[in-house]
Amino acid sequence: MIATLKNSRSGGARGKAAERRRLQSQGEERNVELSSMSVVEKVVEAIRSDIKAGRVAPGQRLIESEIRVALGASRPSIRDAMGRLEAEGFVEIEHQKGARVRRLTSSDTEHIYQIREALEGVAARLAAENIGKRNYRKRLQSLEREFEKNDDGLPSTYHHYNEQFHHLIVEMSENQRLIRMVQQLHHSAFLTLIQVVSSREAEAQAREEHKPIVTAILEGDGPAAERAMRAHIRRTGRVLVARIESYSGKHSK
């Protein structure tokens, strides 16, 4: 909508073509979803999607006039949307300067992942206890199979799968208060992920850590699922904190 950022890895001509096709498909799906929303909701969803996709960068200003032209929204609607995005943790609003995409510090990230570790550990335990309900087993197995089949090596493909993975496990907890709390944390966690350069090695490590989580949940082993999830999020948080501190150190010299 506002700016397109380069991928951290090009993936070659084939990768770029695959990325264009995937983004086009997602864009078509988003247009259908947006058609039934209010103007404020459309602005919120459009900006939120651009941030999560990395099309606007942390620290980048969101220009009201550009949003009005791109989305056909009025000034009051845009301001209401920015208020919601600020409450979700996606943007910061500065007096007489407007809104910009929030940039998280290493301290912010450490605190977010400490809370995620506790909450998503509980979610994984509850998911294991609920594995026999509804179609949870089928959905979890299908998600894993689909990623293995469609993984093209692009960061956006992995991030999309990773978002679905964590959301599904939290949904399987069937604890609505927990779901709402983790959902809010996930908004902030995505800001951390787009601030640092992902690598194929880091994604492979995360995938290996997903396997014992999935196995424990499918076997209905709540304590094992909680331990595996907590270990996964703890390690991820430490890696992200270290990367943000390294990045900040390099750019402060």
C-alpha cells in the first residue's frame, strides 16, 4: 500500500515468481474480506497486513494523505484506525508528527517472549488435552503436511506457516481469555520478526523444535507439549533479543 521492501533473500527468479503468485493470491483473498468491512476496519486490516508482510518497515511513518488516496478513507476514519493499531501495538502516535510503525527494543522483545513462553506453554498443554475434540488432529496434521509440500524457501512462506501453527495451537486450548491475551502478544511478536533478518538456518531450527510439540500434542501428552513449547519460545526469544542488540549496536556507531 505504501512502500514495498526488498526480501531479505531473493530466492532467485523462480523464487520471485512464486512470491508474486502467492502475494497476488493473498491480495485477492484480502480484497474479498475487505469488501464486507467498515471503512475503519478496512484501514486497520490493510495497514496491519502491510506491516506483517514487511511492506512497511519498523519506524516508517504512515502518511495520512497516502492512506486516503490508497484506501479512499476519510481523515476521521484513518485516525480511528490508527488508534486501534496503536492499542494493538502496531503503531506509535506522536503529537504533531502522526503515526509510525512501532520499532521494538531488545527489552520489549525479552518481555514479550517471557509472557509468550508462559501462556503458549499452557496453550500447548490444553491443546494436547483437547486433541480428540472437533477436527483438531486432522487440522494440525494437515498444516504440517501442507508446509512440507509447499515450502519454497521464501521467508514469507515460513512466516505464514509459523503464524498458522501458533494460532492453531492456541485455538485448540479452547480458553477464550488465553486466546485473546496471546493474540495481542502475537501482534507485537510479528513486529520483532520483521525487524531482524531471517535465515534458512533459523527457520530450519524452529521447524525442528516444532516437531516434538506436534508429537506431544497428537499423543495427548500435555506436560511434554508444554515443555517443548516453552523451550521453543524461550530459545526464539533469546535469538531475537541478541539480533536486535547486535543490529542496534552496529547502527549506533
